[in-house]
Amino acid sequence: MKKISDIDRGKLGLFGLAAAVVLFLCVNIVATFALKDYRADLTETRLYSLSEGSEEAVSKIKEPITIRFYLSEKLSTASQIHATYALRVLELLEQYVTAADGRIRLEVIDPQPFSKAEDEALAYGIKGIPIADSSAYVYMGLSISNASDRRRTIALLDPSRERFLEYDITKYLTDLTRAKRPVVGIISTMPIDGRGEPHLIYPTYQPRWAIMKQIREIFDVRFISRQTLDIPPDVDVLMIVNPKRFTDETLYAIDQYVMRGGNLIILADPYSEVEKGLGDASYAVAPDLEKLFSAWGVAFETKSVVGDMRLAQTVSHTEDGKSVQVKYLPRLDVTEGYLSPEDPITNALGNVIMTTAGSFSVVEQKDGLTVLPLILSSEESERIKTSELILPDPSGMLRSFKSEGKNFVLGVRIKGVPESAFDRAPKRNFLKQRPEAHIEKALKPVNIVLIGDSDFLADRFWAHTDTVLGVDRIHPFAGNGDLVVNALDNLSGAVSLIDLRSKAEWRRPFVLLEVLARNAEQRYRARENEIMADLNRTQKELMTLTQKSSSDGDDLLSRTDMDRMQELRERLLALRSDLRAVQSVLTRDVAALQSFIVLLNVAFVPGLLAVVALFIALRRKSRRLTFRKG
């Protein structure tokens, strides 16, 4: 019998490779059947494990839940992407079943064409995907129902919403296990729930905002007039959007709602771009909740908005007849470092986009109240007067920017037992009032959330929306919607979904690249400011000479003045050319910097590993040759 050392190395290697393949297959077969319920999720954000929020929601299930997964066997013929995504959905559903310990039953149903299962799927609202060159449809949707046959449906499982899959499922499980939905009362001066009908001329049609679609999926919504004299006692959370033109009676109703222990979220705004777009004079009427704010020890800046050089978004702007990309200081992309990590409302949101936002400050520390910041600007911030926003000049704002060197507070949470802002009830009118006596101090601890922006609810600042096969889809690119729904969840006591929204939304900005690009921009902005100052002086001198020419006649101008006018015109052209060159170099250098950093990561690191591997291989080969010679 041959010893292993006598066997040819090539044959031995092939035998080892075959043994490794067999072992690999055996391990996978055993793991598939014997270790099905055991998983190891090694991803940083645990993307393939149920979050704590989902586990909490599952633990609260008291009656059996049935999940029907309508999945066509021929799905791959219509969309291979959907077929691949179906496996991810099935894996996640199995995790819910395992966590529920028998309280969730999963049925996977193949709705064949013209079958009873297809009729059932259609009756539940499942949307079909048409197969090319065929009248048949394939399906991939969920129907979730409880023992009393209350039902929630995901009409079409969309691969583009994969990161929201767990949130969508847990949201409906939570809804089906609640005895009743929390009630959100909304007072709004903006058409967040839509306005008018598409076929009517008046009032101007406004579709429902995406944020309201999300809120209505989780809460019972009740809109309340801003002339109301009472907040109904069954309202769990009161949300006030862009408060303006409130009477003392309405302010008193809000105050007494808080005194009875009601929780409150206020989205104030010193300057509303949305109102301006609707034709309202948004800058003429400031939010008028000063009386309530004062009772809580805070003040809201109504004459200015916060501009931030570090967090400003880049927008398209027309300058000298050309479209240029420039930072717009009042449009802020607030990232994780400026969102409170300690508060469940803002923890791990990723980013929030705010525009023309106002700032809060603590003017008096009230006994029994704690004021905690939720959203901050960076230290590179200044206040910009609202009058400058009527006809905004992004480039002018950049040139005149002077940092105040401090963080402005854009959102706060107030906790504790506040006192009433009123000594007594205001005069009554003919409308019915609550019979209770005036309450001087809150009956129990409350939570109040104040955010210095209301425009950030508008779709264009945080989400793209579309409709596919009759299903409305929301594709967020910022956490604005999550911020509001998190707050409503938290204030209503339904906090299990917050963890899921935080998990669903993640953003990994290239911090180093952003810092380098910002430093490069600051260098070029200094040169741009010099050119603009020279340009303004030249224009003024030329205008003076032109006015003199218009009033006295060209023939009365001295030869010296005429030569000077020609010099100024030539200098004006040269300065404008220099300005365009500086802006062009800035854009080019930032793009080159981005390309270099990407190349460094894509090519340098793998190349370095390849060199190290080659060095090790050559060194091993050299050692083997030395060993054989020895």
C-alpha cells in the first residue's frame, strides 16, 4: 500500500478538491434540514434578523394571525427580479413564524390563472403582474388577517422597497393586534391631506401628501378646525402644522388639552416655501403660538431662518443666463451627527431635509420642565432674514455668509408638567365649550415636540412617489416622513415601529469626501468674492458714466470719460470671464477629487492586496527552491 507521501501531488490535490466539494454539499444539506431555525446574521445592521420592534410586536399577538403569501410559480417568466426578491420575502416570513411560536400561520398560495385562488387574491386586492405576449398574470403579494377577519394587504411586493419590507409587515401586524388605533388630531393651515377634486376647477386640486398616506396607515386621523374651541378628549396626539391666525380661544383649547395630559407636536415655520408656491404671503404672517411657547420657557425666531454652510444642499440656480450648481444655505440636509442619538424620535434616522427652518432657544428655565434638543444645525451657521427669501439669491447668500459660530436648535422635546399659559379662560362666545373648570397645571407629565419647519412634510423634500399597476408607491430619500411618524408613535405610546423605521432608513455618506470638497469650495469662494466685489465696483462706475452720458449727451463727454467707459466695459467682460472660470475650476476640481477618492478605493486597495499576495507567493516559491537545493 502506497504512503501518502508517495502519491503524486497532482492526484492528491484533485482528490482533496473532490473531498472538499462533497463535504461542502453534505454540510449544506444537513444545515438546510437540521439547522433551519438557526441563523447567524453577520451584517453590521443585522439586515437579515427581526428587529427588537418586530419581536415586541410579535410578542403582543394574542389571537392567531394568518399570512397568505400569494406567489405565482411562473413569476420568473414575468420578472426575474421579483422572483429573486420572493425568496427574501419568504425567508423573512419564516422568521416571523418562528418568533411567534405558533401564533402566526403562513400559507404560500400559487394563484393559477382562472383558479379559485386567483379569485381570492383579486378579492383581497392583490395586484397581478402581466406576462408579456399573454393575457395571464402572475402574483406576489401578502394578505394578513386576524381571527375576526380584519385584513391588511400588501398588493404588490416591490423589490425597490426591500429595505422597508420588515417595517411594512410589522406595521400591519401591530395594527391587527391593537384593540383600537391611536387617534391623531391635526390642525393644519396647509393642504397636507389634499384639496379639491381632479375634475373640478375650484378649489385648485392638490393631491394628498405622502406623509398623510403613511400616517393614515397607522393612525385614525381627525382634522380639527383652527377656529376650534375644544380638542376632543379621545385625541391621543395633537399635531399642529404651520400655526397661523389662531384666536385666543383656540390657543386656550390647545393649552387645556395639554393641561389634561395630552401630547403635542408643533411644526412651526418662519417662512413657508409651500405657502409661497400656493400664492399665500408666507412671510407676512408669523406663527402665533408665542403665548404657549413662553409658558414652556422657549422662544421661536420668526424673523429669520437658519443658513448652514456645512449642511446646505446644492441646487440649480440661473446666474448670468446660465444654470449653475450652487449651495443654497437655507436648504439643509441634516445628517446623523446633528440628530439627537439619545431620543427614539431621531435616533438612526439617517438624514432629514429641512428648508427655511427657524430656530428655538430657551429663554427661561421653567420648574418641572426639561427642554432637550432633537435637531441642530452645524457650527458653520448664520441667521438669514426672511425678507431675503422673497427673491432668493443663493450665490449672493454664499458671498455674504458670516458664520455665527454656534449650533442653532431646529427641533426640541419638552418633557414634564407645564403650567397653563392662561390665568383664566378667555371670553366665551356662542359655541359650546367644555364644562370643566380651568386647569392651572398639567394633570400628568406630558411630551411636547417642536420642529422649526413645516415645508419638510412636502413630498419634494423627502420622497419620490409613483403608481405601478394601480398601487401608489413612496420612495423616500430622506427621513422626514419617519421623523413625523416616529414622533406620533412615541407620543401615542406605540413605540415598537420606531426601531424598524430606523433600521429601514440608512445612509452612509462619504465623510472624508464631503470635508475635502467643502474645503476646496471655501478656497474658491474667497477668490469668487474678490472678483464679485471688483465686478460690483466696475458696474457702479460704468453706470455713473452712463447716466452722465444720458443726461448731458455723448458729445459733451470728455475724451477721457469716453476712454474710461470703454476700459470699464472691457474690464467688465474680463471679470465675468474670470468669475465663470473660477466657478468652472471649482466644479472641475470637486469632480476630480471625487473621481480620485473613488479610484483610490476601487483600484488601490485591491491592487495593494494583489501585490501582497504576489509577494507572499514569490517568497514561498523562493523558500521551496532553497529547501530543495539544501
